Amino acid sequence: MLKEERQRVILNEVALHNRVLLSDIAESLDVSIDTVRRDVKELDGAQKLRKVHGGAISMGFTGQRRTNENVYALAEKTIIAEKAISLLKEGSVIFINGGTTCLEMARMLPLDMKLTCFTISLPVAIELLRKPNVTVIFIGGQLSADSQIAIGAQTVQQLSEIMVDYCFTGTGYVDSLHGLTEFDWEIVQLKKAVIKASKKTVLLCISEKLNSQHRYRTCDINMINTMITELDPNNNLLNLFRNHDIRLL
């Protein structure tokens, strides 16, 4: 495979999942990790992604952007955010997780809607502070330099002390059989705690992530009350999820 083709694949995977491992890319492309590392270093130099230890993250995921111009599939994520906001009721207590789709939801919240919103995401918290009728509660802990979310045992402990009406969360991978999965064990523990702290869990997921999986399971698909994609709920791509106790929106 030519370098240009490899780099195209790398950029697409990073854009889709926000964060990828060099080892996963090397395996999927059947090349050495050193080859992928060189590609990622070159793409980082061209400011098309950001190289991190053992992997890469998308420019839209760094939290350093001032606009949403680097967000992958922004049109689809805007549709998902609009659907998510339609579930909210005045005075609700909610949790909005980190990630680009959740951040778009925070951006699009109506200025006149009164909510109490918990989050572990610094970019989401900053965006929510622009909403005059939203009470923002940041769940603290060690901040990840890559994703700018609070991580670690202290964050999990604080999550165990709350109960919200809805949590809105993304996922790296989702499959009707294997549920929600990630490659990062620490992120899985955070998301498990978030789901446990919620009366209802809403998954925000672009359709490109459907029928994909990774090594660590966050939860079974039936732990999700509502799954929101950019698709019409009757779309055939969602057929495998219809056999489960989950609302499609």
C-alpha cells in the first residue's frame, strides 16, 4: 500500500473514532508499527492530527479548537445533537459526557432552557457556561491532556454519589451483539460509572460506528435506553438493534 493510501486510512480512522492506537492501525494495514509511527509523525507535522503516546487523536478532539471546523461528520453530529435536545425537559438534571458529538449537543442547547448539567469534560463545561440558565457542575479529578476529561478513581468516586435523569454519551464502538466497547480500559471504567449514575442512558452515535467492536466492554446494548444516530429510525442499517430493548431515535 502506498504511503498516501496508508495516511488516508489513518486520517479516516482517527476522524471516526477521535483516538486510535498505532498497534491497531498497523494490524489493520498489515504494516509495522514503525511505519505507522512515521506516517502519524508526518501527519502531525502537517497538522492533520495530533500524535500522542502510542497513538493519535483528531484535531477536532483536542479541545484546543475555537470553532467546530475540524469536527468529522459535523452535519451528522448536528442532527444527532438536535434529536438529543428534543428529549430534554425543563428543570432536568442531566450528564453530558466528553467527545465531539456531546460537545455539539452542549453548543446547541437553547439559551432559555433551565437545566442542571454534570460533566467530566472541560470543553463541554466551558461551552455550558455560555448557557445562562444551565447550572454547570464539573466532576473533577486528574485531567487527561489528550481528551481534556477528568479521569481516575476520584472521578469514578464522585460519579457514584450522583443520580441524573439522563446521561448523554458517545462510544468508540457499538455492536448489537457485543454492546459498547472501547480500547481504553480507564475510559470504560468512567463510562460504566456514568451509566450507573443515570436513570436513563442515551447513546449518541454516528452510523459509521455501527457494527464495530474493540477489546473492552462498557456495557451490553440493553443497558442503553435510547440510541440516537443521524439516520431515520426505520433505516435498514438499524435492523440488528431492533431485537433489543432499546429505543431508536
